[in-house]
Amino acid sequence: IREVPQVDMVVGMPVFILVFGIGCGGNSTNKTPEPYFPVQKEFQTIYMQSLLTGGKLAIDNAGYLRAGATEGVLIIWPYGYSLKIEGKNTWIINDKGQAVAKVGDAVELTGGLVDASVVEVIIGHALPTDAVGPYWVAAPLKSNQ
């Protein structure tokens, strides 16, 4: 029987604790991930002109930013748009750096409904598998500023 030297036991134990701590949520930041924010990959000069009314901007349980009544539509934002999170507020920023809406705001969005296969062409990559439609390709919003 081979005897294990005491040094190996001392070195092995901290490594086990470190791995165990990481595996059990040792990261204490608990930062909520940003909502999924699909953006058109190219600047557009022509947009569909349907009008979406009757709802507020909301982040669903899966982390998707939606608008409209009931389940809402997954919005495909115009080229150059982004999110800005400040404390509990999540702002929609246009391509000029202006805040145009905030999660919780009632919005009216011009644009139109499209199929998932069209969305993937417009954004330039595949949608996440759980990003279910309907999908709304939005025209630019006017600034609230």
C-alpha cells in the first residue's frame, strides 16, 4: 500500500473547495442578463407602415423585449438602436443616442409583421430557439427628448 504524502492532501483540498464554490453559484454579482435586443443589420430608407397599438414595452419571462397587447410581438429594432440600463430603468436608444422609449412605456410602433425566416435575414443571424413570434420589424421611433 502506497502512502499519500501529506502535502498532496493540503494542495488538493483548496482546489476542491474552489471548484465546489464556483459550481454552487460562488459568483456573488447576481447580475440579470440584458434582454434580447435584435437590431436590423442595415440602415433602411423604406419601412412597412402598419401601426401597432394597445400595449406597453415589456420584458417577458424569457428575457425578450416585447410590445403590444397580451403576449406581444418580439420587436426587431431599427439599425443603430441599442439598450441602456440605468438602475431599474431600461431605455431604448436611437441611432442618434437619444432615449426614445423606456420599458413600461405605452408605445405606438409603425412597421409590420414578418416571418421568422425573414427576421433572420434582416438581423443577419439565427434567432434563439426560444424567441417565438410574432415578429415586428419596427420603423424608427421619435425621440421623447
